[in-house]
Amino acid sequence: MNNNLTYTRCGDYYIPNLTLTETETENKPLGKYGRMRKSYLKEHRPILWNSMILSEKLYPHLREIDEAANARLEQLMPELMKRSGVTESPKASDPMKWTGLMNSLKAQAEETIFAELIYN
């Protein structure tokens, strides 16, 4: 039993003053994929969201998802470039076309990441 627990009176009820311990991972900002996972959990999986907050596992989970998604993107991009025949040569001759191709490949890779990690 926690003897340091304090209460606040609200009308006829006493509500415990609960606080979460601060961890070092909460001080680092989340990346794009961590924020997307956070938004998904909050909107579509509220029970899991609350459970993770109360067990203080949310931010380590979001950090892990963000790192895994970035690693997966780095792995998928060369594979998609090879499969599509995209090389570095058009980068100098037609940079707009190359940028468009790379954006298209990144969108394909992100669809895989969303299905595997974010909206899972």
C-alpha cells in the first residue's frame, strides 16, 4: 500500500492524486510514426490506450514503433528502388522526375509500414 498517496475532495468524494513517474523517453520528442501510432491508439483503441498509460508503457511502446518504422523504411526503399529500376542517374539529368519517383516509392513503403506497425 502506498502511504504517500494524497486525496483531493470533490464534493462528497475523495479522488486520489495519481501521478505518473517521468521517464527519460518522455523527454525525447516522438517521430512521425510514433505520433501516428499514438493518434491511432487514442482514437481507435481507447482501452489499450488507457491501459498503456496507466502501466506507463505507452511512451516506450511509441518510441519502439517509431524506431521500427524508420528501420523498416530504410530497408524497404532500396528494395523498391531495385524492383522499380530506379537508379541515381536520373537524379542529375531530370531531378523532378527522380523526386517524383522517390516520393511514389516512399508512399508505397509507408503503406506497408502503416499496415504492419501503425494501424495494427
